[in-house]
Amino acid sequence: MMKKSILIILLLLLGIVSFVAAAEVSVNDYDPKPAEAGKAVNVWFKIDNPLNEPQQDIEIEIIPKDGLRLTSGEPARKIVGIIGGRSSQTIQYRLLVNDDAFKGSHAIEVVLYKDNSPVSSDLSIEVTDKDFKEVDLQVGDVESDPSRIKPSDENVKLEVTIQNLGDGVARNVRTELVNLPKGITLSESYSGTELLGNINADATALAKYYVDIEDYVKPGEHKTGIKISYKYKPEEDEDEYILEEKIIPLTLAVKSIPLYEITDVRINPEILTAGDDDVEITITVKNIGEKKGESVRLKAYGKTEQPFEFDKSNDFIASSLDVDETGQGTIKFDIDDDASLQKYFLDIEIKNIVNDEVITYDKKVEIEVSNPKPNNPWKYVIVFAVIIAIVIIVMIVNNRRKRNKPTVKKAIGRYGKSYLDKKR
């Protein structure tokens, strides 16, 4: 019986020793990286259990060396708890780096315990001196104009704040909008690149981009990114620059709104002639979006170079138009007599209200004037009658002038001859 008990104890001890001997401890990560002299650093230690059986009652203890020490209130020894078979557990410590710590690797002794049986190993983290300057560029605020980005928007302005959270100077900062999802493209009139110059520590700079949103883009969050490149000096007293490049994630939120397409256009009369009056165009629109529109209206905008004079340029379509519903509006206009025979594109604006916000959509309707204004045969009769009337008026005036012209009478003498004749 005594031998059996001793054997069980030996097997237990062997199991304890086998775990702590087989366990693997490593520095999983630390932040900031590298650690900086005179500042705190968070270190995560990873403990791997390579055995098939779970292990419990595990503890860890660290002994910082080479200018590292535990922060106030941070215990050196911590309970790990249970580590499953072929699993791992991570434990965090917060350390302080001495002001005079040297630049390079600093050792940390790590001790693992199972039932107070210790096994130690040496790990290390990298430390830099106080002169080291780190650059950390991140995306801060993102604002857009319009504030609600929606499908069919063009030239949407994105104002992205780039902030430097580090203590070094980012020089010659260049940003580029990249990885745009399908349906979101850079506006043709603008560039997707912004040169921001230098960004000092704890300072910001504003990058501006312009994008177009296609009609078919689904509402929701769309992932894109900003590629940032810059150079910096890790140590200000040295001349060496380091070139850095990274992509920072950026999210664009496209809102759910109504969207409209013109599904039918009916013109009365069907064939348009120069000089036509009271032409009617009935336009059918359909809500192809993902949200109901309220107070839906349409309005036609004439251009000075187009031969149309509107009697009715706008119409009310519907008090509400749900998804996949259609509605109609009618406009009326006259065509100038001298209208050119060609196709015209009439600008149509569809306006509705969504969440107390007025949203408009620009569309175009094709109109063709096919026939010239027909000749009026009475026009020549009227012209001829006017000419005859003018001739008659001229003749009457001339006759009246002749009748009213005074006459000179000769003087008759006593003997029947004129005094003038007698003088001859």
C-alpha cells in the first residue's frame, strides 16, 4: 500500500513537471513597440499547453531586468487559470521603462508554476531611448457633403482628418483614396490624391476627395481605404530618414433612400410640329429604391436655347410612392414657330421628402420636333390685300392734292385783252 501511494505521488509530480517543462511561454505582443525609455509599456505573455489534457492551477510570475520594473500596484505573480488541451492563454503586464534605460533588448525572466513547481525562461522586449521619435498617422473625423450619401450622388466631397498620434514629425505626407468598392468611383473632375505636407506630433491635416455613387449601390457600410506615405527621422539628431507607407481602413456609409427611374413617356401629339400649342408630356416614374418617398413631384426646366414655352412646368405625382410603385405627372408647353427640326433633351427634376429632408434627382426626357410649321395660304392674300390697300390710299391722297391745288387767273383789260398781252 505504501509503495502504491509513493507511485501515485511520483506520477503526479511527473505530470506536474512534464507540463511546466513542456509549456511554451513567449512575448505575444507589447505596446508601444518598441518600448520607450521613461514611459510605460503593456506586455502580453502567451502560454501554450502542448499536451492533450487541460491543465489547471497554473500561475505565472515575471521578474523584469535591465531597467524594466513593474508599475505601482501591478503584481509580479498572477493566476493563469485553466489552459485547455493544445490551447493557449494570454496574460497582460504593465511595466515601466527607466529614464536611463539603454537602447536595445531588455530581459524579462518568466516563471511558470503548477502546484508551486516552477520552471523559468528568459524573454526580452526592445527598448529605444528618449530621443526616438515615432509617427502614428490615423484617420480621425470623416465628414461628407451632402451629409447623407445616397445612390446617384455625384461629386460627393469627403473631408478626412488625418491625425498624428505619435511624437515624431511626418514629412511630405501623401494620401490616396484606394480600394474603392464597385459602384463608388473617383469623380472625373478631381484627383484621388492629396498632398498634405508635414504633420507635426499631435497635429492634424485635412484630406479632401470627391466620389460618384452609382444608382445600383446598395445602402450600407462600404469599405475603402486611404494609402498614406511619408518619411520621418527616428532620431532627430541624425540625418537618416525612414520612408513609411501603410493603408488605413475607411468606411463610407450609403443611406437607404427612394430612387426613381422614368419608365414611360407619352407625348400628345405624338409627332411634334414647330408652332404646336398645348403639347402634353405624361411621364411615368417608378420607385426602384429601398425606401418610400413622400410628396413626390416633378418639374421641367426650360433652357434659353430650346424652343419651348411652358404653360405647366411642374406636377404633383403622389403623396407617397412606396418601393416598386409608379406614379405619373404631366407638363404642358408650346413650341416656337421657328423651332429647329431636331431632338431636344428636356431637363426633369424629381423631388421628394425623406425623413423631413428634401431630396432631388435629375433626369432627362428626349423630345423631337419633326415637322416645320406649315405655310398659310391666306398669308399671301393678306399681303396682297395690304399692298392693294396701300396703292389705293396713295392714289386717294394724290387726287386730293390735285383738287386742292390753287390756280392763277389772267387779268382781263377793258378791251377784252389782258394787260400783259397789250404790253407785248
